Amino acid sequence: MTALHTNPLFSRLDSARRVLVTGAGGGYDIYAGLPIALSLLHQGKEVQLANLTFSSLGGLPLDAWLAPDVALVTPETSPHQAYFPERSLAQWLKLHGYPSTVHALDRVGVQPLRAAYRALIEHYETDAVVLVDGGTDILMRGDESGLGTPEEDLTSVAALAGLGDIPGLTERLLVSIGFGVDAYHGVSHGLVLENIAALERDGAYLGAFSVSRATREGALYLDAVAHARHKEPERPSIVNGSIAAAVEGSFGDVRFTERTSAGDLFVNPLMSLYFAFELSGVAARCLYLDRIEQTHLMRQVASAVAEFRDEVVRQRPPLRYPH
């Protein structure tokens, strides 16, 4: 039990010396974990960054691979690829004098992804893992009216949930930031709150805290998101753009990319909140995690989730805020 004036997430990581901060759902998810990673680096800890990637890794040279499905991305990796968020982050890290390797995890099913995480964790003798989701659909258990885009997120959860046997790995935590952004994908955030309440009852909820632009890490996060937008102007991150806008104090239908021109955004202060959990607790509440356990390909995960959804007799309807 921690004191009220301390942060439960960082209290859990206090004794860790080597921490892996990893993005759950592809794209720019690792950017959503950057404030936490930077805070740990500023405390003198060894921090490795990883991300389940949406970029093509097939053409990387042999010396770029730490293990099967784990590629080492540097500022110079694959200059011919226009879209490569991990490389953009590596370039930003180098620009600011931080260790500039980002580990890209191939978009595979649970079994090979677990093997990739095992190799990564054992190589760096990792004490703790923090899995980060930009958005809240990682908290959907499966019977909700809308799940968002859960395939990559829950593949990451399942892969890490099965690694409790690694000696020295004492903490597996999960954080979600960007509350409200998944409404674009049909997620009811009233149901998100109901799920968080259930995780609290289970003892798996570690509380929430906000990213402030008045902190060193918050200011650096804003700079990193702006840098990524400049590097890849055709495909900027809607999630991190929304979070960054919230951190800056913007509100409402904020326009920062043409990609959002078709819908209404509701940027608000809740988007800058990290919600922290025991990863095992989130895994235990997912109703279809056993269905994806033996998958090797992401399309197998998608099929298993779709089959489960077809069998759900009664979906939980969207839950609106009462005020």
C-alpha cells in the first residue's frame, strides 16, 4: 500500500533497474508511453523502448534483428520507407541525447509475439514491463457494444500475460492514456469507466495521474509529437495529436490534421490522464483471451475475436454519462 502523496505506478517501479516500455497496438502507441519512459530515464533507470509495429520489417538487414520478430530500429533505419513511427522516435531521441534504439515487434499472433518479448526481456535482463495503449479499447473485455480495434492490443496483453515464469521479471503493468479518443471507433467510454470500476474491485487498478506540460517530461512529449507530425505529415497520429492537444489545454473539436476532417473530435483534459493497472488483472477480465492463445498470425487473432463476438448472446449496450 502506498501513501496518497506518491504515485502508485512509479512506486511499483521504484526498485526496478531495467524497464521495458512498449506500445501495445501498433502505429504510434509507443509515443503514448514516452512521458513514463522519460521519467524513468531521468531517475537513472535503464529503459528500453519497443512497439508492435505497423511498418514493414521484411527488408531489414540481418544485423538489424535482435531475435525473430524483434528488429532494432535506429535513426538511420530504412530511409526509403515513408511511414516508420519507430524510426521517427529514434531520430527524436538522438536529437535530444537519449539512447536512440527503438525495438519494433512484428505484427504477429500471440505465440510468436510472446517468444519475441521473451527474447527481448531476457536479453536486457528486464525487471519490469509497462505496456502502453494510446486509447482505452485495451480495457474492453469483449461483450461491449463496440470494441474499437482490439486485435493488436489484446495480442500484446496475452503475450505478456504468459511470461510470468521469467526470473527477475517482477512487474508487468499496463497503462492507458487518451480517454475518449476511441469513441471514433465505437467505444462507449461509460463502459470503459464501468470496466475500470470492476478492475478496482479486483485489486488491479493502480489509479490515474495526468501529464502536465509544466513538467519536463510533458514538454518533451509535446516536442516529440510535433517532431513526428513534421516527419510524417501524411499520416500523423490522431491519438497522440489529441493527447498532446489536451496537454496543451485545447478543448473541443481541435483540428491538427486533415485525417480528422470527417468527424468531430472532443479534446478535453481527461485525454491527458494515465490510467494504470496490473496487466494480469486486465488479462483475467478479457472474455476471449483463451481464444487467441494459440494464434501465430494476426489474421487468426481477428478471426477468433470475430467468432467470439458472433457467440455473444447479449452485448452490453453503450452507457452514457448521466451529466
